[in-house]
Amino acid sequence: MKTSDKLMQIILVDDDTDDRLLFEEAFNELDSGENLTIFKDGREILDYLYTTTEIPDIVFLDLNMPILGGIDILREIRKDEKYQKLSVVIYSTSSAEKDIEDSLIAGANIYVKKPNDFETLKETLRKVIKMNWQFQSAELNRETFVFVI
């Protein structure tokens, strides 16, 4: 999706204010030059996607949010043919097998457990942003689905 003259459009959807601020701070410290847009709930991201003509490059979805959780949002996104190739990261504190399996079945590209420290978060973001998404999507299986640093 990325071309040399186009900045990547990255979206974070997370209902937790502290997690949003930490993610944004880590992202900004990467100084990647990519664009980050942040939404605080599922309704906001779906409203945005339904009204924009631009397709983001990567969407990070928090798994556990009120009203519309990450899986619910993911299912809605995948219903739209326009977003079939959109790279979606489930970004969660959960490491429960059911959550991982549900995310894989719903069509997420990778599952990232929220790191416990700032430096690991930065390294995780750096690697996810630089990931070869075409390869990642083509080789989906349980071992490659869960992203580990």
C-alpha cells in the first residue's frame, strides 16, 4: 500500500485515555514520518471509514471496548469489500486463547499483546509499521498471527 511519496495512514482505536496517550507518545518518538489518527471508540472509527474515500494502511483495534469491541469493529470492516485488504491489528491486554482465536477467525492480520513497558511498545510499533503486510496476510496461521517481541 505504501508508496515512496505517500505517508502511511495509521489509526488507533482505544477507549482507554492512558493507553491512547502512551501509544501516541511512543509513535511520535519513532519519528517515522507516518500519520497517526486516534479514535476513542468503535462508532467513531466506523463513522470515519464510512465517510472517507481514503483507506488507511494499518488500523490498531483495542479488543475490549464498551458498545463496540475490537472484534465487532473488525467484523463490520471486513463486511465492506473496500476494506478486505486493510491491515488490522488487534491490540489488547488479553492473551486468552479464545480472544486470539476469535480475532483470527474475524479477519485480523495480527494480534499484538499490549507491551508492559514504553521501550517495548516503541519497538513493537516500529516492527509492525515496517512489516511486509502482503507476506503477513498470505501466511496467516496461529504461529505467525500472534506478534511477539
